[in-house]
Amino acid sequence: MEINDLIRPEWIRLDMEGESREEVIRALAGILDRSGILSDKEQYLADVFEREKMGSTAIGFDVAIPHGKSRGVKEPAVAFARLTRPIRWEPGKEEQARLIFLIAVPKEKEGNEHLQILAALSRKLIDESFRRRLLEISSPEEVIQSLQNGSQPRNIQS
């Protein structure tokens, strides 16, 4: 499974303002909802927030990957936001996040598909140069290209 098959330019927000985890998750879920990915936005949000209660989805390096397996999702999708400034991801904790990937997976596909998406994203996000590129990118299309190519630059300069 390729992440770039699950994300579209219209689901990417660069330099998003956000004050809290809830605000950012709601904004990204709204994007997926308006695109027809969600059949029940409130059910999906309830499932994402329930998952957050089980343990923070902030993974370090200013990255968070909130996700929900939900009957409110029609098809797998990933939305992305780069925040203008890092926010404290979980109240009372020091972990901050600025690069947010919201994963939506239908409940009936919760097994392998969900894990494959998380694994594919994690493999890319472990690379510091990839994360740095996400902070510098200027268009949604570049985000998708970077997800496809990892941290490899488009043009190699000598």
C-alpha cells in the first residue's frame, strides 16, 4: 500500500493554524468529510478521540498520526496538516506536534490495511531529512511527491 494513493492535494493544508489537538483533528476530518470520504463525521471523530484516550498518537519529532477505524468512513484516506507552530498534542504532556497525518479507515478494513498505512508512514517519518522536507515544502503536490519518493530531492544540484 502506497500512502500517496490515499492522499489528495485537496486534503493537504500547509501552514494551518491550530491551538489544540481537537481543533486540528476536527479541521482535517472536515476536509475528508467535504470530499465524501466520511459517511458519518461525528462517528469518525468519536472513534478518533476514543483512540487518543488510549494513548497519545504523537510519535515524537513534532509528528502526530491520529487515526480512527470507524463505521463513519467509506474508504481509506489520509489528510495532512503542517501547523504554523507546534502545539502541545496531549494536555499535561510535553510532546508537541507540527506535522499531522490523520488516517481514516473503514471499520471493516481495520486489520491489515490500518497497520500497513501506519507502517508506511512511520518508515518515511523516521527519516530526519524527510521530516525537514515536509517543513519546507511549498505545495500540496510536493507533499505527495515526497511521500512517493521519500526524502529524495526532485533535482540533484552539484
